[in-house]
Amino acid sequence: MAGVKSLQPRLISSFLGDRSIRSTQPLIHLFRFDLGRRHVSMQLSRTFSGLTNLLFNRRNEDEVIDGKRKRLRPGNLSPRRPVPNHITKPPYVDSLKVPGMSSGLEIHDNKGIECMRASGKLAARVREYAGTLVKPGVTTDEIDEAVHNMIIENGAYPSPLGYGDFPKSVCTSVNECICHGIPDSRPLEDGDIINIDVTVYLNGYHGDTSATFFCGNVDEKAKKLVEVTKESLDKAISICGPGVEYKKIGKVIHDLADKHKYGVVRQFVGHGVGRVFHADPVVLHFRNNEAGRMVLNQTFTIEPMLTIGSRNPIMWDDNWTVVTEDASLSAQFEHTILITKDGAEILTTC
């Protein structure tokens, strides 16, 4: 589940720059990252007070994008799913407070590394199981129910549930949704692509991963976007190791995206993960000059989001769902990695 860099409007609908928009409504907090200052702080998320209604709800619900698919629209939400009392919950769930970006790296001893391997492996198993459910006619709420049950049955807690006011156990981001899509009643359609973002909290450690899956017969344009996004993650992981500068991750991803003329979303970042859900370092997926080097035995995520068209995001009134401003397709892949003496170990594999 991605952290958030910064949100600033250009014209009406896009977010750029290093300053945050403050909402007067007490909704979720977002992570704000200021380039050049190495500072992460908490800001209230942007709520659009009618903008989303103007851009989405008043559009013709049958509006077709690229002559093929309908613009994504919110569906109905089912009630929050219960979690048995014996399941250990992250501290933010019981406190009812929105967690901030924790300062300090997630560096582990041998026991911590084994715990991270266990949580990462479970997250990967859940991710792959969820991917088998992707079929035309299946709702994202049905995927959420299956994910929720599998995580609970394995003695873990679904980390997104109760993170701020996020109401579900997994993020499901369809087509133009960049990230943080809330599972609802919308049935998947033939030709859709969907990112499923799974985080589990097992024995006090979070494992965080996502993948983009094909629903039915997907066209070549969408397939290529998904394949290149996966390649960008693989290439970024391949250059990681002790002493490597974090900024090299952004360069590798951005170079590949440029080669294929794709946009790189800048507002959402990778992050340290382990005993806390979001921690240092802030991992930027685009070219940057930020300082910092990788450390042995630390864990963090890399989670590039690439777009066919505009890289600028619009947030829905739910203050979570983020879509491309031009409704062009977006894809994402994510792994939690461990920095080892030999490079990087992917923890979120089955």
C-alpha cells in the first residue's frame, strides 16, 4: 500500500509539487514528502467538495474510453468485515488514530528477518490466490471477502482494514485507478486490468505486495503496460544492495518508462515496512537527487505505478480512490525486499 508524497492542484484536477492541500474535513491523513528537505509530515487529504461529482457523477454513466471501456465509477460498499478477537491487530486499529510515517529505518535481527519472511510469504500467497479470482462478473467486494477470510484463517490481520478510515481488507484498483481502490459492488468486465494490493500483519510484522492481473481478453496495449510495469520493478530490485543510493531506483524505473513513453506517477511512494506499516525510507519511483543509501538487513517496498497517458492523479470523494485525470490505464507492481550482503531478497514470493 503506497505512501503519499504530496498533493498540489494545477488547474483543477491534477496534483503536482511539494505543498499539500488541507481539507477542512477530519478525514484521513496522508504522507507528505518534500523534495530537497528530506521531511515527511502528516497532512489532511484533499477532499474535492463537488469536484469529483462534477468530473464523474455528472458524466454520462455510459461514457466510453478509447471506444472500448466505460469510465470507472463507484459502486456500493458492503459492511465492514469482522475480525476475531484472537487475531493480533496493529496498534493503529485499536487507537483509532491515523498512523504517521515512522522515522527510522526498519532494520532487523535474525528473528525479525524470519518474521518478515513469514509475513511476506503469506502476503504473496494471498495475492496469488486473489489473482485466481479475477474473472468477468466477479465483484471486487467478492475478492475482498476471499482475501479477508484467507488472511484471518492464517492467523493474520488485513493491514488496510481500519488504517485511517479505509473500510476494506485489500485495495483493488481497476483500469484507470492508480491505487487505493476500495472494493465494491462493481463486477469486473472482460478486458479490465486490476491491481490487487495485499498487506498482512502476522506476528507483529507487515508484509506488503501487489500485482496487476488480466480479466478475460485484454488488449495488447494494456498487456504491454502491465508487462513493462512489472519489468520496471524487477529491474529496480536487481540494482539494490548495501550502500546503493535509493535514487538509483527512481532512475531505473523512469528510464524504462521513458523508453516506452509511459508516465511515472510521482505522488505515491515506496516505503520502509516491518513492525510498522509505513516507515523510512521514502522510495521515489522517478528520477531524483535525494540522499540516502540502503542498509544491510533493512526492509522496504518498491511499487512503481506507470500510466499510458497522464501521470496526474485525481482523488475521488471517498478520499482514497485515485484515478488518472484522463482515464488512461495505470498499472502497478509491488514487492517487499530485504537488503542482504549479496543484494536484495524478495520477501513477497510464494
